[in-house]
Amino acid sequence: MRILIAGAGATGGYFGARLIQAGRNVTFLVRPRLAEQLRDGLRLNGPGGKETVPVATVTTKDLKGTYDLVVVAVKAGALPTVIDQIAPALGEETMILPFLNGMAHLTALTNRFRAAQVLGGS
């Protein structure tokens, strides 16, 4: 399963890192500057200590192929831009899992993509 995570902040970064540690094929969709910062890995700091997880990144200009799952973990204000950015990564069977506050993002996603592709996330 190919997983694309749009957003490498606290939520997307944490879940993406844990999925990588579980052996999943995860790529982060990020801006070029953040891709450069993540070249040495994603740093997690928590009760279990500090760790660095090697990550794969892609920018919108280099995004190729479709993914099985797209996790959207961005702030609400970035959602319209991210919706356009993830569109090339979606195939007929791709599922979208949003992790955003509120409920408005579900309408925005189902207005652009098929409702059956959009999962609930909290």
C-alpha cells in the first residue's frame, strides 16, 4: 500500500513516522524548503525519548503516480491548496483520510472528489 501524507507537522508527522516504523510505504507531500529540512529525517520528541525517522518526501512538481491512501493533515486554511495538490495522486481506488478540526473539510473534499473516497478522521 502506497501512502501519501499531505502535511508533515505534528499530526501528519507523528502518524507518518509511526507508519514508517511499522514498515509501511509512506511519502510526505511537502514544500521544497521542508523537503530539504527533512533530508536528515523527521525528529520525534516525546515521553519515550527523542528519535529520528528517515522519511521519503515529494513536492507537488515531482508528484507521480497514484497512491492507495492519502492522509490530509494540514491546517484548515491550507485545505483548498492541498486539495488541488493531491488531485494528481488520486486513482479510482484511492481513499482520503482527513485529520482536521471541525467538519467543513468533509464538504470541501466530497465536492472535489467522490464521496466514497473520503473517510472520516478524528
